[in-house]
Amino acid sequence: MTKLKKILTVFVAAFAVVLCAAAFAACGGNSSTGGNGGGNETPTEKQFTGITFNDKTCTYDGTQKSVLIDGTLPQGTSVEYENNTATNAGTYNATATLKGEGYKTATLTAVLKINKAQFGEIAFDGANVVYDGKAHSLFVDNALLPAGTSVSYENNGKTEKGEYEVVATLTNPNYVTKKLTAKLKIYSLADVAKNLVNAVLNRPEPWSFLPEAFKPETMAYNSMPVGREQMSGFVNVSTFGKRLIGKQMNVVYDVLDKVESALGGANAVFTAGDAIATVYQNFIDKNPDNYDVFTGSVTIGGVQFKLKIESANGIARIMAGNGTVSVELANKTVNGVSTDEGRIQITDGVALKYEATPTTLKLAVKYTLDGKGMLQQIDFARNGSAVAGHLYEYIGTDSTGLKTSAVIAANSSVTCIVSNKRETDDLQTQAYEEVYNSKTGEMIGGEVAEKVDVKGIKVDFDTLWLNLYDLGSNLISVRVEKDQNTMNADTIYINGNSKAIKTKLVGGLSMKAASRRFDIEMKDVWYIVAENDGGKITYKKQKTAIPMLCVQREQLATLSQDFNEKNNVALTVTTNIDAVMNNFELLKETFTELKDLVSYDTIVAYIGTKNSFFN
């Protein structure tokens, strides 16, 4: 080979190597060769993005919990977890390792926290046991406990007579530690009769579920306030009695009055605890091994009563009666809740049945009034300061005689009742609400939804009722004539005027065009009056009528202007009318749902019949 050919050969070979190295570098490869520009270079790896691994907190429920990454992994990559699943309560430090070809490995951390759960309702019942020289204890039912729970007791295993508070402490690694308490009472046979009688002879308090202000003795006036009878001349509206009872609330008073009357018939038994206990204890002393059932008699106030006492299955019962009254009372405690039950019958004319717990009261009574059978039921439930109630009243002998039903709602501020008592037979009342001040018993106002026949078409009206003394200082006095006019049964005069008040029509083209925006009408009301008979004070409900202002809700905003235009008197609504309007729709809806819920037959079945023991 010539020298020139050798130079060309070397040059071409060298050029090929350079081209190859350049091409390899352009494809991201590592060149392992040395020399100029060769070197050991590492290609760039991608970072994982859009992937998070967040802490997670949950509560133990016996199932496995996990903490997982959020986001979508690129194709060809994967995640490996460590310590990311657990079942038991605790704190777990989890890792998630992301890896894949062409990606830089990433390690993320998160905390999985499983909080301890709360124990559910666990029964830990108290017990009354007779002293026998042996140790007595209370125990939690282990069948109700979650697996892994241990129970420790304090003040348990007592021998001597006395009353002990036993504490049971529940511990479990997966539950918040809980303490339960129950009463262990150890007594002698000499205490048996007294304890049973005291437990059973609990007289229910019918008024206890309404605010204190509504008790008859609190609502009472020393003399009858101003009513229709005094209004033939002008009477200052400031002299009106404010603790009035409207037609809807009057139903509640009627029911509770009848209940009080029936309970009064059984007062001899309710107050005869010592006499009944003595008779029963004498029996126990003679029959120390078998005293669960006693039948005999007891003399109360010089009158002999047939007597039966039973104690079995956690229920204590006393039956006492004579030819006039039969009284059956019982007490039972279930899951720590004590329930008093009673049935009282006075001859064949009055029968009362009740159930009472610390937070509920149910009363049903049947009696005869003016030759007609009456059936009434009322029940209450308390939640803190709030009370809800329902009332049903039947007249006659079957379910077609539904006369009244009502819903009651009370708290520390206001007491509301919604019923369907009608003012006149020509109005179809859908719901009539009365609202009272819970602290004073004074009526705040009312609202009624009704249908009125207008030219053969039933038209809905929503009307507010206000006290005259809540309409500002410009409305001073009122006079009433029993004189039918085109609008209502009475003619009303105000502020010494010789001309009767004028109303204003709604006007316009609606079906309500000829109806009144406002008016003053007489309303039936009742007052409670205290009567002193030789030092004995009784409280009697007396009926009268007083004028009140009605205004359609739609025209309330223009009431002052409208009344001033027609009567030259500007009114100012000074009462809390929002307390009336804000509750109306909800209570009306509730009333509509519940007004037919309890039937005549249901109440009859609840009251039941006299125990055969009294026969």
C-alpha cells in the first residue's frame, strides 16, 4: 500500500469512529470509550409528579384500614408499601416507594392513625338484695362487651346493710376507657315493705311537663278580670287580664283538670304508705321465705280497702280498692329507667290510665259529661328544656266522634299549641296556633289557617290575632255592643267614640277582594280565679270573652296605615309577633301529620278494664 493510501485509510477509520460516537451520544447512550469528548456520562432520569401520600385518621371498627397514594402512576412504574395497613387502634408510620425504568426512585411517608372507639350502651343495673350475711356484687354482662375488654370493679362485693355506689371500669386497647356506676342496696326484711311501697306510691304530676307559669296556682287571679260582662261601657284596655287561656290551650287545661280529679279520687291510697307498709311487713315477718304475693285488707282513713301486693320479675305492684274506687299501681326499672304505671277507676264513671318516667308522661281518661262519653289522651316528652306533646279528644262512642287534636311545643321562651278548635261552624279551621310566654303564662298572640266559602269557592286565609293592649298607646279604651252587623256578631267602639270602628277591604280582583284586612272581634277566653273557702283555696276556670284584633298576615305590614286611615288611630305592634309567625308553618305541618294518629279504639284499649281482683 502506498503512503497516500495508508493516510486515507487511517483518516476514514478515524472519521467513522467519530461519527459513531456522535450518533451514540445523540441517542442518550454512555460512551465507554476514552479520548477527546468521550467520558462516563449518566443520562437524566424523570421525577414522579402528581403523586401524594397523605395522612389518614379514622376510628376503630374492627375492619382493616389502609393509607394509599393519590394520583395516577406513569405506565411501567409501581408502588411498594410498608406499614400502611392496620386494624387496631394506634399510630402507624407508612412508606410508599415509587419506582420504574427511566424514573428516579421516590419514597413518600404518611401517618395512619386509628383512634379508639367509644363503648356503646352497656347495661350495668343496680340491685336491691336482702341481707343474708353473704357478699353481694354487681356485674356487667360480659356478653355485651367487645372482644378484648376487661372490667375492673370498685366498691363491689359488699356484705353489710347499706347503699353502695359500684363503679365498673371498662378497658380495651381499641376503646376509650369507660366508667359505669350502679347502686347496690342491701337491706333487711324489716325494710322490704317500706321500700316496695315507697317505690310504687309515686303520684304523677300532670302539670310538670308544662312551664311552671301554666300551673293553675300561678295563672290564677284573686278576682275575675275584665270581660264581656263589664264592656257595655268603655273599659281601658290596660286593665285586661293578660294571663288568659285561649280556646286551643283550654283543651289542655280540660284534660289535665280531669286527670287531677281522677288522681284526687285515689289520694287516700297515695297517702297511705305507712298503713300499707305496716300490713305488708307483718305478712313478711310471718312468711320470710315467701312474701312475693300478699292478699288482705288495709284500713285507710277509717275505710277498709281490699289489698293485694305483688313483687316479681322486677315489677312491684299494689292494688287497693273498695266499692267506690279501685287503684292499681306499679313500678318497674328497665335499663336504669324507672317507670310508674297506674290505673284508677272511680265507680263506673271515671277511669284514668298513666305511664310516667323522668322524661315522659302519658295520660288517658274517660268520663261522662252531659250524658255523653268523653275520651281524652295527652302525652309529653322532655329533652332538656324543650317539651313536645300531643292531645286527642273524642266525644261519643266511636272514632267518628273525634272532637279535638293538638300538638304542643314548649321551651324556656315560648309555649305553642296548634289545634283545630273552631270559632264558628261556618269556618273550616285547618290549624289554629296560640303562642304564650313560657315565663309569665301571658298570651303573645295567635295565627289561624282556615278555608272560607267565597261564592262557592273555598279560599285559604291566614289570619293573625293580637291583644289590644299590644297595639301601642294610641288604642286606649274599648266598648262592646251585642249588636249583629254585616261583619260580625258584635259592634266594637274604641277611644270613647260614638261611632263603631271601620274596617278596610282587601280590594283588587282576587277572591279575597271583599274580605277584611283587619277587624276587632270578640274571642272566647278563660281565666283561672282563686277561691278561698274557709281557708281552703281552690282554682276554678271561668269563661268570658274579650275583644282582639285580627289581621290577615298579608296585610300586617300596612296594619298601622290601614287602621289609621279608617279610624284615625295609628297602631304599633309591640308584642313579639315573630314568635307566632316563625313557628306556625312547622307546627301546622306537624299537626296535620299527627291529628288523626291516635284512634278512639287505641285509647280505649290503652285504658283497659278494671283488674279482676277488684271484682
